[in-house]
Amino acid sequence: MEVRIVHALSVLAASGGRDISFDQIARQVNLSPSRFRHLFRVEVGSAPGTYLKQLRLQQAKHLFGTTFLQVKEVRNVIGFADASHFSRDYKRLFGTSPSTERRGKSFARAPRK
């Protein structure tokens, strides 16, 4: 894999996909934004935005399994502003809704008093 794309992937992973733009990453790896997007697609197999969305959704799945956070809190942590987009994209990727995932991980919820 092209070394600049490997560096871009590490920058995305380190940032958790938040508060960084593809133009900033392109500058960091010394590429124009359009060349970065093209090269990213060729090397990774998906557009940078699609990859970032999948990275965030993977992080959400991890949080459902390892924390006490509610669906709304997970959505905010990973940077999805719109609840319906989060639910739709999560279900499309994993085949189950975030609320079903949360209920399925009932051991991760705090006990009620």
C-alpha cells in the first residue's frame, strides 16, 4: 500500500475520525485533496468518507459491547449528529439496529436501582 495512504489511515485511526478534514490529511501527506481522494479510493477500495463512516460505526459497536453508554451517548461520542442517519447506517453495516445492539448487550448497562 502507498506509504502516504498508510500514514493517512493512521491519522484517521488516531483521531477517531473526529475534528479532522480530508483536506488537512491531504496536506499532511503532501497531496492535493483531489489526488488524495483518488489515491485513497484506489488503495483502500472505498472513498475516504465511506471509510470514515465505517470506522465510526465500528467504534460504536465496540462501545456498545464495552461501556454503559446509551445509544444517544454513543452516537455523540462517535460524532453522528443525526439519529436517523446513525440508525440507518448502523443497521446497513451490521444488520441490526443500535437499540437492538444495546439491548443485546444488557450486561454492559448499569444496574437499575
